Amino acid sequence: MEPIAEILYTEEEIRKRVQELAAQISKDYQDKNLLLVGILKGSFIFLADLCRQIAFPCKIDFVAVSSYGMRAESSGVVRIIMDTRESLEQKDVLIVDDIYDRGLTLNYLKENFLTRRPASVKICALLKKELSQEVKVKIDYLGFKVPNKFIVGYGLDFAEEFRNLKYIASLKDEYIKEKMK
Ligand code: IMP
Ligand code: MG
């Protein structure tokens, strides 16, 4: 079965938008102590492209949080499985995530990071789902809005597959149902 329902953003559209976000971030953080913190694994491609367009040297770190695993629905519980190696103290932390869906992950991480005496904490998300936010979180830098479908590609997975697609796409509901049997 063909898994892809629709290509939402092409490689070229993503490249252009990432360039715009990086330009804005470079401007806003030029006199600051920027630390990019990518949320693994979904943000790895976005972060790699974004950081290379930033106009000055900056620090990069990662956290890993509990994931969806084989399921398309979140369990609702957020846990840090791997923490940053850098201390966040005095840093201007910019959390980089793949998608703002229910908001649990970003809300939890932002609150957690704020307790570590950073200079500031902001959020950059590649995607935002149109309807599903249960927890409101301010997204300071947003790439694109996407429909309330299951999204894959450019780092985002379904059951650990499709991360290496060059584009951002929605999956067919029948494909998800088939796989979750
Ligand atoms: P939230 O806590 O519900 O906002 O979920 C955030 C995390 O769930 C994201 O960082 C993604 O890793 C994952 N996620 C949510 N929706 C999707 C999707 O449509 N495709 C792939 N991963 C998703
Ligand atoms: Mg994620």
C-alpha cells in the first residue's frame, strides 16, 4: 500500500522557510549566548539545517524524551530520557522541536528548563498542527502549519520509519490502521 497521502511541503519550500527562520534567529540572538537544544529524534534534520544558516557560532545540545513508539497517539506522559550535557545557566536557550501537537512535550521541557537559571528560554518548532493543542505554549519561531493528520518526513517518523524523506507529508489513515493491527 502506498503510505503517503499528500506531500505538504517540498524540499525547496522547506529550505526557503528554514533560511527565513535562521535569519530571524540570527538577528534576535546576535548579542546573546545562544544554545540550541534539539529534541531527539524528530528535530535532528531540522536542527542540522537550521544551525548551518545561523550567522554566528553557537552551541548545540540535545535532549531525548519518551516517544510515541509504535503508536500514533501520545501516552500523555513526558519523561527526559537523555538530558543536556551543557549547563543551561546564563544561556539563551532555544528549544528546537519537530512538531507542536498536543503541547505536552514543549510545555514540560520549557517549564523544566526555566528552573535551571537560564538567561532565557524560547521555542522554535518546524510544524504546528492546526487543531490539537491541549496545552498552550508560545511558539516563538514557527516553520509551517499542518493539518491534523499524522505527519512524516524531514525528521518526523511513524514507527521509526520515514524520517529520511526529503519532504513533509501526511500518511494515509488506511496505512496507519494496517500497521497498527
Ligand atoms: P505533543 O507533546 O503531543 O505536542 O507531541 C510532541 C511530539 O510527538 C513531537 O515532538 C513528535 O515527536 C511527536 N508527534 C506528534 N505528532 C506527530 C506526527 O504527526 N508525526 C510524527 N510525530 C509526531
Ligand atoms: Mg519530537
